[in-house]
Amino acid sequence: GIGEKETDNFGKRCLMARRLVERGVRFVQIYPQGQKWDNHNNIKITLPEACRESDKPCAALLRDLRQRGLLDDVLVLWGGEFGRLPMAQGDYAKAGRDHGPSGFTNWMAGGGVKGGVVHGETDDIGYGAVKDRVSIQDWHATILHLLGMDHEKLYFDRNGLHERLTHTHPARVVKGILT
């Protein structure tokens, strides 16, 4: 994606992430330029643009990490804390989609995760998860497990409270996606 107008910016961010990992940085977070994933309006235009801008760079990052022997030790996460509802929001000509917290997609690669695995399903219209549901707390517990931490023993102090990172909600490690 580097050198191509549509993918150059995010491609450079992915390259920077790989170089930081090679130099021993343990946690790297990158974002695409702009806010094209927040599709409250004009989803027919902004969603395909966001996909085109990120698809090649993400694939190149995974390929780079694999070629350098880093992918087994580096966990790559893609996603957010919610998806999009399956129905239009606003004026149909410029419609978007509101937040959909009951059914969404995230992906993981490398770092102890099985490749090519799909976990969970939504209902027929994509409104909510109906099979092998994974909560945000489960997602966090799984990430912490892959980082070598037990989410039930990891606490932090916030506003005078001693809290778990997975909060008070029950959380489980999603073992079906682990190598």
C-alpha cells in the first residue's frame, strides 16, 4: 500500500508499527487517518473507502511480520468496542448506521491465535450475536491471557476502588481461538 495514494498513509503507519516491534516496543497502537469507520452518515461512500485504505496495509503488515519470524510472538488486533446496526439511520440518500453493540466483528492474528478461525455468529440480519457470543470482557480476558496475564488477578485502583480490568462482569478466555 505504500506509494499508492489511497493506502499510503495507513501503509506507512503499519510499517512504523512493524519497525517499532522490531526494536522491542511491546505495545504499538495505530489508527487510520480521519474517522471513516464512524459511519453514522454516507456509509455507501465512507465504508468502502475505509476498507480500501486499510485492507492492503493490514495484509502487508501480517506478511511482513510472518516473513521476519515475528508473527508467532506478536499479537495483532483489529476492531473496536461495537459494530453497526443492520438498518439505515437518517435520510436514506445519505444514510449511515448507528452503533451496534450486540453483534460486531474484531479480528486477531499471530501471538497464540489460530489462523483462519471464525468464532461466533449473528442472527440472520446481523443485529445480534446468537452463537458463541463474546463480550468485551471476554475479548479483554482473552487478550490478557495471550499477554501472559490472568484477568482475574489483575487489578488497578480507580476512584478509590480496587477493580479488575474486565470489571465486575463475568469474563472468560475464548479458548476456541487459541493455538
